[in-house]
Amino acid sequence: MRRRELASAVAHYIAGVLDRDSMISAVDSLWQSASLSVGDRVQTMRGTTRGVVTRILEDGRIAWRPEDSTLELIALPESLLPQD
């Protein structure tokens, strides 16, 4: 997901739709490795679901609980963004 967003930002810059500063900002924010810890607030790449990290699994995947839910979801760290 993150790679697709990076490729899209660069392609929009090459096509002339996106200015250089916006492209650099987008690439910089997406390029950073997600370093999440228990209790961090996160959201999906598209921003449709938000929640809290509940634990980090041995293989590096993230267990997190969406807002207003008792379910625990498992995701790769690359598929989640820290919430501001």
C-alpha cells in the first residue's frame, strides 16, 4: 500500500500535476518506516479506520484495536500511519 502511494506521488510529479515540494513532502512522510509502540494511535493508509496499538507481535506485525470495537486486528506496520 505504501509503495503504491509513493509511486503515485512520483508519477503525479512527473506528469506535472504535483509540484516538487508537495511530492517531496509526500514521499518523505511515506518513506519513513513506521515505528509504532503499544498505546500509539494509528490509522489506515486511507484514513478510513482509526485505533490504538495493543501489542507488537514477534514477527513485527502490529495488533491494534479500532475505535468503538472490541475486535483486535493484525496489520503490517507499513499499512498503518501514526495519527497526529
